[in-house]
Amino acid sequence: MLKKFIIGVITVLFLVIINIILNDLTDTHFIDVMLFVGIVISLIILFFSSSGGFTTKYTDLAMGNPANDKSDKSFKFSPNVPFVVSVAYAVIGLLASLFIYVDYFF
């Protein structure tokens, strides 16, 4: 349990650091980039921690292994702590953006 908490805290720190770097590079506010950082990191985690997707099938075909052509590998993903934290970060960014820019949207 403590290990998952530490991994979650490290993930939040990583997301905040990336967010701050992008804020400095693009001269924007923290909230403006928060949603996009959360979505991009979530997609990267999803891509690298899943198995049996398009990339796996493509590399099996590119390697030329005929035994892999007929095997049915379905897409498998079990959400891990960094993925859940980054999705929550994106949702918080969306809610904060809607709250701050409510006059602009509605």
C-alpha cells in the first residue's frame, strides 16, 4: 500500500514538473496545459503498458514469424497507479479549466 502511494506521489511530481516546463516554454498558465499533459502522459502509459495491440501485431508480422500470424493476441491492459493518477490529473485539469473559463465557454 505504501509502495503504491509513493509511486502515485512520484507520478504527480513528474506531471507537475512537465507542466511547469511546458508553462515556461510556451508562456502560458499552469491550468491551461494541465489537461493536455494529463492526456498525453496517460496515452503514453497506456501504449507502453498494454499488450496485444496494433504495434504488437505489426512487429510480429515484420519479424516474419509465421507462427505469430495465426495466433490471436487480444488487447490487454490493466490500469496501474501511474495511469490512474495521470487520468485523474487530466480530469482535474478539465474541471479547473471549465471552472476558470466558465464565462468563455457559456
